[in-house]
Amino acid sequence: MSALPTYFKIASLASQVAYAYRFNVLLQLVGLLLQIFLLRAFWTAIYENRVSVDGVDLATLLTYLTVANLQLWIVFPEGGEILQRRVREGKVALDLARPVSLVGQLISQQVGFTAGLLPLLLAVTPLALVVGVLRPPDTLEAAAAYVVSLVFAYAVIVLIGLLLGMVSFWTMETTGMWAIYRFANLFFSGGLVPLWLFPEPLRTVAGLLPFQTQANIPVSIYIGRLTGVDMLRALLIQCVWIVLLALLVRFVWSKAIRRVVIQGG
Amino acid sequence: MPSIIRVDGLVKEFRTAKRAPGLAGGLRTLFTRTQRVVRAVDGVSFEVAEGELIGYLGRNGAGKSTTVKLLTGILHPTDGHVEVAGLVPWKAREKNALNIGVVFGQRSQLWWDLPLIESFDLIAVMYRIDRERYRKNLDQFTELLDLGPFINTPVRQLSLGQRMRGDLAAALLYEPRILYLDEPTVGLDVVAKERIRTFIGESNRANGTTVVLTTHDMKDVERLCPRVILIEEGRVLFDGPVAALVARYAPTRVLVLELADGAATPDLPGTELVRREGARVWLRFDPAQMPVARLIADAYARYLVTDLAIEEPDLEQVVRQIFEERVEVSPKASRSI
């Protein structure tokens, strides 16, 4: 018996929930546009008298930052936050009393939520052209590879979100952890400064972390900085992270499920 | 009737970090791992026959909710054996879930931001109810629980009573064989409580749904449960019919007399004066020693009686009395859960 119809239905409900919060979402999008605008102002000032830095001209760099921030906003570890909330409220007990897996419920909720946000993001994208700089993908091939890389990026963030969410089974105090995650993800993914401009020890560190899969890899493909063998290597790195994180999620989940202590029982 | 739930020697221990009070204590907790083991369920055994409706009673922290969570497979036990409809719940949690409905009074399973009907639609898909049966059950519940006026309203806008009706419908839409109700009437007004009780009783009677009900409201028990299991500090204190519980723990009755001569102190054999208010007196007696009919005859023979009544102990009182006595005799009663 397949649980797929259930997951589709959960995703469909989650997309309606995203829509129910549309005004909040639109406000967030205003913040996002502001962030893109500030990054543009900042980097334009830095570039002032130079044609290119490290072989990248200003328009390409700004495209990188605009695309990176748009997708960092939509690719968000919603599933982990949901899990954390459900554990805190004790509602995870109800989720566990369902005939389908909890991890499956969380993933479908996250996918549905993202799907619900997507139309709102696309509606705002033309404005990103005004406040930031957004050029089309480098080549048709780059566009296709970008989409693949974006799907991988999404898989990575879903898994990271689940791992962070499962921490709630050990401790209820996860606010600090989420704050560190948000900052690390914004910075080490390349959302503020492209990774190729990082000074040396930092660049190596960024290369060892999973966050580069979130913005740097897909967006570098988009602007044509990663092509050919380098591009394939980058996609492979994303796949390796997916496999590693999936194994880790499996392992941690098997420990978590034995540890379940329902709050307030 | 064969047993649908078998619980044998069930034990659940929780480990909690021991925390000394104050800031210093909080800091110390960060570095030391002094753990305290709490036995929330301590060797519980019972069986429930298919179609039974039992009350599972106990004080806060007595281990009621923990037992329910073990039966649903959400918690893994420390020791003991459980079988629910032939399955070991925590080993086959998702399969077991198809057989059971769960309502936690304090926590809703409904989708908070969406109209009530959306949660029902999801359940129809999740439990693979065919369209026709879904339609039929939904119509029936809409009528019994009067869901019509708010079925298209987002759950967050519902009153507690409406939400609870929605939760009950959600738990029964797929006709589970067993229904676990954890304080389903908590916080509801009298009318809402009565409606919920009627619905639970009807589901048990008409569909043969086995119901395990935990509650603090003895009116729920009096209305619904032929049998109760009383637990205290994780152990079964009593398991049997409500009448037997009352007979065992509250064997005495009270005769209330109002005498024409308000100043007289009635002296009837086999009774003990417990209270006096003007011309009205309360006399306790044991009907096993002194039959009611004889006592009444005695009273009329000796005094000029203007009013007479026999007070039955109510369940609330009996249960309170049991727990109060436990506090006095049990050396472990101060143990926190």
C-alpha cells in the first residue's frame, strides 16, 4: 500500500497554509528586495574603479547575489522548524499515531509549503530586476544544469532541516542552534560574499561545509563560472552531501524515535 | 468476547536530568549528568474486550497519558508486553495506527490554518477510506455533532467545543476498532460535554468501537463507563465495575432526617451522627449491617419525621476519598513525576 497519495494531499494542504499567510510572506519578500538592494549598493561601491575582480565583472557578481538571495529565501528548512514546533507543543504524538512515516509527513509539508510560496516569489522576481541586477543564465546548458543543481540544493536543505529539527528530541532549547544555522547558511553559502572572494583558510572551510551547495554551486553554474568538468564535479559534491545527510538522518531518526518523550504528558 | 487489548507487566521509566535550583544549579546541570529515574508506569496489567468502554482514571501524573502513549506505539516501554488487535504497537506503529483513533483533549490533530473539512479530506486519503464510505460517515458525523455550521471555517477560529467535535469526527471517520480518548471533555461547558458524551456512547454502542477513556470528570465515567481502571503512582489500584468500586471504597450510605422536634438527637442503632444543621441530621450507616428498610422503619417508629432521604456516595467523592487515603498511607506519595 502506497503512502504517496497521502503525501500529495499533505503537500497540497501545506501549500494552502503558505497561501493563508500570504501577507506575512509578501512582507518577507519586501525585506528580501531590500537586502538585494543593499547588497547591490555595497558591491557597486567596492567595485567603483575596477572593471572586474577575480575575473568577474560587476553585473555578473550582482546577478550572482540576486539569484543567490532569491533562492536562499525559497529554499528554507521548513520541515525542521515544523518538527521542532510539533515536539515543543507535544503534537508530535499525534503525528506519530499516523499510518504514514513522520519523516515523510515532514518532507511533504515542506515541499507543499515551498510550492505555495513559489508563485509569490515569481510575482516579485520582476522587481528584483529593478532593485538588483538579474541577467539570464549564461547558456541554455547552464540553465538546465542550474535547475538540476537547484533540485539537489533543495534536497540538501530538506535533510539539514530534518537533522536540526530532530535535535528537539534531545533538547527543547534549539533557538541558538537555529540562529547559528541561519547565519552560517547565509554566509558560507555565498549569500553575502561570493565564495571565490573568500580569503584562504575561510575558503577551504567553506568548501568542506554543506552550505556551499545552497547558493554557490547552483548560482555559479547559472552565471557560467562553473562549466564542463568543474560543473560536473560541483554537482557530484551536491550528490555526495545528499547521500551523507540522508544516511545521517536515518541514523539520527532511529535514535530519536527511541528517545521520544512527549512534552507535557 | 476476545480481548482486543492485552497489557502485561507494563513498565515505563523516564530519565530526567536532575537540576539543582537557581542559576548555579542550572549551570551545574550543563556539566554534570546526574539523572533521576522516574517510573511513570510501574507494572500495569489489564485486558480490554472488543466493544468495551473503559474509564482509565488517576490523578495528574499517575501514568494515564503515558499508558495511552504506550498503547498507541508512540512510546517504547522499559519492560512488559502489549498487544493491540494482535500487534505490538511500538514495533508496528504505523500499522497499528490504522486500527486506532486518538483524541488528546489538549492537543488538536486538525490543521490549524485551514477549514475543518480539509483535515477530514486528508484523513480520508491517509486511511484509504473509499469515497462512498467517507461521504456516508461524514454526513452522519455532521449530523450527530452538528458540524455543518463550521465545517468550512478555519480551525483556529473555532471554539474549544467545536474544535473538540471536529477532533472526535477526525478520529472516527475511518471507523477505527479502538478509540483512545485522553481527557476529551477538559475545559468544555456542560452542554458541550454532554454532546461529546452522547457521541462517544453512541459510537461505542452502534459501531462496537472499543473505547479507552481517561478523564478527571467523574460525570464522564458515570455516564459512559461500565468498568473503570484506577491507577495511582503507575500501578493498578482497582479494576472492575463502577458499582464494585463504590461498594469497596464507600460501603456506607447516609440517612438524612428532618425531625419535627429540631432539638432532639436521634439515636438509631447502627448509625453514626456525621453532621447537623438545624433540624436536619446526617447519619452514616452500613447497609450490609443495617438494611435501609429497617432503618427507615426504625426512624418513623421512634421520631416524628418531617423529611427523609438516603444519600448515595457519588463517584467523585469516592475517588477523592481513595486518593486522600493513599496520601496518608503511602510513604512514596511525595515523589514527583
